[in-house]
Amino acid sequence: MRSFIPTEAYQEPASASTSSRPKTVLVNGGAGFLGSHLCERLLERGHQVICLDNFYTGRRVNIEHLLQNTRFQLLEHDVRQPYDMEASVIFNFASPASPPDYQRDPVGTLLTNVLGAVNTLDAARRSGATVVQSSTSEVYGDPHQNPQRETYFGNVNPIGPRGCYDEGKRSAETLFFDYHRKYGVDIKVGRIFNTYGPRMRLDDGRVVSNFIVQALSNTDITIYGDGRQTRSFCYVDDLIDGFLRFADAGENCVGPINLGNPAEITVRDLAEIVLDLTNSRSRLVYLSAVADDPQQRRPDISRAREDLNWWPTTELKTGLKRTIAYFDALLTHKEVVEAV
Ligand SMILES: NC(=O)c1ccc[n+]([C@@H]2O[C@H](COP(=O)([O-])OP(=O)(O)OC[C@H]3O[C@@H](n4cnc5c(N)ncnc54)[C@H](O)[C@@H]3O)[C@@H](O)[C@H]2O)c1
């Protein structure tokens, strides 16, 4: 059964296609790490924001401070179920993102990405909304090309433990482009590379949060493999800025566009920096490598520079200090300062 999700009595402006005019914006997965930052930034721009989430990995605390805002609305809904929405823009960020989260329910993850894409594209088609997809660098799998450009088709193991996420995201991209070609839906597909910052969960199992939490608690820092695998880390504010520019770009700008920080670092070097910034007594401990863990991960962001005039500006150490302050506050039960 299709659930119709009503919006508050809000007058949509005649033209809702420019960044300066207020719009009704739906953020699927808005109670998650990235989605909550996106909701915040959209409200700051004066938009009416509807946060849709089933709280699989999202948390109420991420959006608690937004609930008093009369332009913010929270809807508990699962994107695997059809829905209707009168919105000008839909950001589809609903999907678990960290390997432990998505591997806990692999079938659910695949369906969230595939059915979530179908239901979101159908809603966009009915309402005429622009729909922005949060895809991932995981569509490149364990790449044979470094840095990864959008033209690279990737090297993904469809039957491995990461397949539910990687193939779910790849199928979602296919659906986005087919709805665009077949039905003229206004789409934008952004491929996110590792992004970090405040509001990641203590236990989400991502490398940045793992290292910071281990360092702050002076427990062993666990590195999977020899630590020479590389990653590129983008601070959350930079990433959200990229997505907002993408949403505001003209309808010919559909992507896919890589959004991430091209500064590449080994996992071992990341651990050393975290140790240094936290003055930690933790030791580095090496565990066996994880199946299908990519050895290299670095975006080529020429397309984002050219089409969106966007590139990240936050230095790794600056972003890490803000993230460490956030986790430090969480671990010591201090009030978490929203301003970090
Ligand atoms: N953070 C990163 O480094 C990164 C990298 C690549 C891609 N992404 C993508 O960005 C998006 C957001 O990631 P995040 O890091 O904020 O993760 P997150 O787990 O913090 O947020 C995901 C949100 O989606 C919600 N959700 C999950 N399944 C849902 C469903 N079936 N129906 C409705 N809501 C559902 C969760 O409850 C959560 O609030 C995801 O699509 C993820 O694949 C993130």
C-alpha cells in the first residue's frame, strides 16, 4: 500500500530551481551522520526540510536540536515502502554506510538501495522533483585505477560480503540513469568518498571513528592488513557543500560526480596522526586483512572542480581535531556541543 506523506501548508515559490529561493526539500536518511548535517545546512538556507528515516542507523539525537524549527518535519518511514512527497528536491541518503552496519542485514541493505531508489525515483517522477543520489566510491570496488575517475567501471566482487552494499549502490545508479533517460526525471548522482566528522557513531566501525575512540580510551588501535592500504578523507562540511552545489547545478549536470578529498594517506599514517593529536598511549596492532578491502581509494575530482567549482578546503588535521573534540565529549559524557 502506498503511504501518502503530506507536507505542512507551505507555499512553494513559482520557480523553485534556484538556491536563493526557499523550497521543500526531502532528506531520506536525514537522521544519519551525513543526512543530519545536510538537514541543518538546508534549514540555514531557509528551506522547508522533511527528514525521512527508519532509524536503522540514524539517531534522534542527531536531529533533536532541529525539532523546534517550524520549517523542520520528521517522518518515520522505510524507503523500501512506496511513498509520495510534494517536494522540489529529494536527497536520497537512506542506506547504512559502514561495513558492520550494512553487513548486519545484507539483504535489507541491498533492498534499501534498490527499492529505495525505485520508490524515490517514482516519488520524484510524480512530483517533478530533482532527485540527488548519495552513491559511493564503493562502486569502484578494489580499483585497478588510481585515482578513480567517474569513467572507470570498477572492480567489484558481486558475491563477496561487501556485494550487498556495492552492488546495491551500482544498481541504484543504473535505476537513476534509466529513469532519467526513459522518464526524464531530473537526477544527480554523487559518488561519496570516505567522509568523517562529528555525529559519526562511537561504534559504527568506520576507520576514523574506530581509531579516535581507541586512541581516546588508550586501547589498542586495530589496523586490518599491513596498514599500507590508502584512503582519502573528506571533512563533512566540505562534502555537504559539494552536494548543495550539485543540487543547485543545472539539469544537464547529472553526474556521476566524485565528491571527496583527493589527499591520499595510508591507514597506518592516519593512525599515527590520531595518536599524535590525542596524546594517546595506544599501541598499533595489526589484524588480518578484511575480505575485498580496497587497497587504494582516492577520487579524481576534476569533474567536481569543473562542473561545480568545488573542492574540499578542510585540512585533515583540522577536521580530525573537530571530530576528536566531538568523540571526547561523548566519551566523557560532556554535553555534546553542536557547534564543533
Ligand atoms: N559517510 C561516508 O563516508 C559515505 C561514503 C559513501 C557513501 N555514503 C552514503 O551516504 C549516505 C549516508 O551515509 P551516512 O554516513 O550518513 O550513514 P548513516 O548510517 O549515518 O546514515 C544512513 C541513514 O539512513 C537511514 N536508513 C537506512 N535504511 C533506511 C531505510 N530502509 N529507510 C529509511 N531510512 C533508512 C538510517 O537510519 C540513517 O539515518 C548513505 O547512502 C551512504 O551509502 C556515505
